[in-house]
Amino acid sequence: MGKKNKLQKFEDLKIFKNVLEFPEDIKGNWNNKVFKNNNPIILELACGKGDYSLAMAERFPDKNYIGVDIKGARIWVGANKAIQEKQDNVAFLRAYIEDLINYFETEEIQEIWITFPDPYLKDSKAKKRLTSERFLKMYRALLPESGVVHLKTDSAPLFEFTLESIAKDKTIIQNASRNIYAEATLEPLLDIQTYYERMHLRDGRNIHYVRFQFVD
Ligand SMILES: C[S@@+](CC[C@H](N)C(=O)[O-])C[C@H]1O[C@@H](n2cnc3c(N)ncnc32)[C@H](O)[C@@H]1O
């Protein structure tokens, strides 16, 4: 079959077993209803085509990965790959990240990756940035004590905003770089490149990374 159009992809999403669209009654039930095991769950927020989720899931079969994004046609790409590759430790949630608290129980997830989120550079949109105060509050509520969040971005303003935002919260920065490929050593998981990252690298942009931990 040739390339599918958006409408066909949306139809597929309804039957893909690894995609949940605005689900009800999933909060607290991901492991027993979706993964059927008790492995730790890691989220990829703004996952797009789910490159990080798929790559990490392949490296760590004993962990479960959920990519979250609102755009169905992008999620379709990752979900379809996971089905083709029989990667049953990856799932996708189509939802607004603002609403995560409706889909996950406290401490249901172990770790969060945020991969190349829209930077929302206008001041009027600052609240939409995925590392603004209200999002940090929500991540803290969902993660276990000392939960870890990773952010990868090409946007220097979003990166600096994030450093300010986490400095106002009780956090410890575990690692930070304004150009990961200029560092002497690249952290193991930072070699995974997303669709957007590859585009940014072709445009000669620096890739920024910060990993922080919530503390009391
Ligand atoms: C620039 S793309 C990055 C996609 C992917 N992580 C990559 O690096 O290729 C940003 C993604 O974030 C998603 N997104 C942004 N804000 C969102 C929100 N509040 N809730 C759900 N998805 C969101 C968009 O739909 C888009 O797919």
C-alpha cells in the first residue's frame, strides 16, 4: 500500500493497540491494562514520531515507554514502527500534556524525557512552555521522590528559560550542556537523535541538554 493520508492514519489510530487517544480509566492502570507487567514507565513528552521512546525501548526491554503528543499523524509513525518491530514495551498517548494528571497516578511514572518541545518564544505564550512553573509542578506530583527530568532542545531561549524555571523550584541540576556534541563525552542516551534533532543539526544548530532532579 502507498503512503497513507492523514484520515487513514486517524482511522488506524483507533485500532492500534499501542495507541490510547484521550483514554478514560487509564490512570493508575498502564501496567496492568497496557503493558501487562510491572516494569518502570518512562514518558517522552512532545514525542512527535516517538524516536526516543522507540530507541530507548529497544535498549531497555525491561522498561516501558509512553510517547505523549497531541498530533495523531506523528504518533502514527512511531506506533506503526513499534507494531512492525513487535516492540510491545512502547505505547503512545494522544493527549494534551497539560492534562497528564488525568492519565497518570502519582508515582506511576519513573522518569520524564522532553524532546524538542515547541519553545513558544512569545512572552504571551510562556505558560505553554513545557518547563514553565505549572508543568514542573505537575511533573513533581507524578514522579517519585527524587524524580528525574531530561530536556533536549535546539532553542537557546527555551534552555535559558528552563534553567531559570528550575532554579525557582527545588531541584538539582545533574547535567547541563549548551552544545552536547562539543562535550568530551556524550552521555549514553544522548546519541539518540529525533526527527527534529536531525533537521536542527543539518541547519547547524547547537543541541542543548539539561537533566534535573526534584528535591524536597
Ligand atoms: C518540535 S516537535 C518535536 C517532536 C519530536 N520530539 C522530535 O524531536 O522530532 C514538538 C511536538 O510537541 C507537541 N506538543 C507541543 N505542545 C504540546 C502539548 N501541550 N501537548 C501535547 N503535545 C504537544 C507537538 O504536537 C509536536 O509534535
